[in-house]
Amino acid sequence: MARMMRMADDAPTRSERERDVAGRPKNARPRDSLGRPLPRGAENAMVEEELPADPERLLDIGIEHFNARRFFQAHETWETAWHPSPADERDFWQGLTQVAVGLTHYQRGNPKGSVTLLQRGARKIAKYGETYRRVPVAAVAAAARKAAAAIERAGSSTPIEFPTIERTPVR
């Protein structure tokens, strides 16, 4: 016989909780520098930042995090752009997000998750040709595949070359 738990009448439900613009609970647990949840009351190593709605600015902020090897923060930033994006751009945002999460998994010592997400993200962004939104997506996809292959061969114990992203200049 299954038991069913009931919430107290005064407890907030998921839809009633106060949330930020990305839909995350505002009273979420603190996190370490790699985005792992910490016990309640611990010092939060993540700096909360108000993110703009402008996709170009979100792209730049995410790239700043990515190039500083703050892959969890890059993923959080790009995820903010991904969810409201038009259908023809969703794979771009989701692919960048997955590459960042793949590198987060590597930093956390999870080679299987890292390889899976790096490969999946590379496939998604490769659909956008050589460059999209001034991001060299073909080069980012190639770097993600190279990192995935190195991790697949040697696991998380092997040092990998972290890719960086340089946007092409505005013409």
C-alpha cells in the first residue's frame, strides 16, 4: 500500500514560491563555486547577479563566465536566454548551455556526464554553421568534441584544454 504525504495547509506549493526571472526558487540552497548545493545556512560561493533580458548581453555575460572557467555560471546565464528564445534559436542556446554543463561535470569529477553533455551540446550548436550570433560555433563544437574524446579516453583524471569563446567583431 502506497503512502501519500500531504503538505501542511500553510506550506507554499511550487507555484506559490517566490521565484527569480529564470524560475528558480529565491530561497534556494547556497552553492559552492562549481554550483553544487551546500547545506542551508552555509556561505554561498555563488554571486547572485541580476541578469538582463537582452539575449546579446546574456551571451556576452555567459562568455565572460565561460572564459573564466565559471562554467556553471555560464550555463545559468545562457539558460536564461534559452527558455524564452524563438524556436529557431533554441538549439543554439541549449547547445551552449550543454557544453558549459559538460565542463561543469568535468570539474566536479563526473566524466560520464561530462562526455554526454559535451557531445550533445556540440551536435546542437554545429547546426548553426561556422558562426552564429558572432560566436564561432563550429570551433566551439570542435573544442567540445575534442574535450569529450580526451575525457572518454582518460576519465576526469586527465587535464583537458578548456576551450574559450571569442566573438567575431561587429562589421
